[in-house]
Amino acid sequence: MARPRTLLTKWIKRFRLTDWNIRLRVVPFASLNTGSDGGSVKFGEAEWDPYERQAVITIADPATVPEDAPDLEELIVHELLHIVVNGHQLTNDDINFERVVRTLVPCLVRRGR
């Protein structure tokens, strides 16, 4: 299995985000799922500053996720797509945006392998 940072670097180049400063944080699965957002399960999240072109992608440590967790590469692509598609905007329709990201991820990862 490829390491998370290797996959991040690969997809930063593919998405032409090399002008962004994107950091990766790998944290225990439990720390992403504290229940504060209504009980939905999270495997990753992205935060970005469009003015500074900086972002932090936080993903659950693959060693701590349940067996039904998403593919690691798909997870990284998913979080990067938030930046690709919406990184220049300050507001969005979160539900529709999430649908777009979830639709694109499997297509891109399968095509890129």
C-alpha cells in the first residue's frame, strides 16, 4: 500500500496544485469522530485559505480505521478535490458540492491507476 504522503504528492501534481502549500495530518480515526457533527462518520477533512493558497488535509490513520473505510487514495483525492473545485471560493452549497466531489473521486482514481 502506498503511503499517504506519497499519494498526496502524486495527486497535488496531477491536480496542478503545486503552487499551494498543502500539509497532511494523519490522526487517529477516533479524533475525527467525536460526535460533534450529528454522528456522521468522517475519514478525512480539508481546510483551506484561498488568499494564502494554504491548506491542511487531515486523514484518519489507516492503521486505526474500520475495515469498511474508503480506499486511502480515494480519500486523499476526495479531500484534494475540495480544494480543486472550491479552493478559490469562500462560500458554497455544501450538500451539492459534496455530491460533485463524491462523484468525481472514483472516476479519477480508477483512471489514474
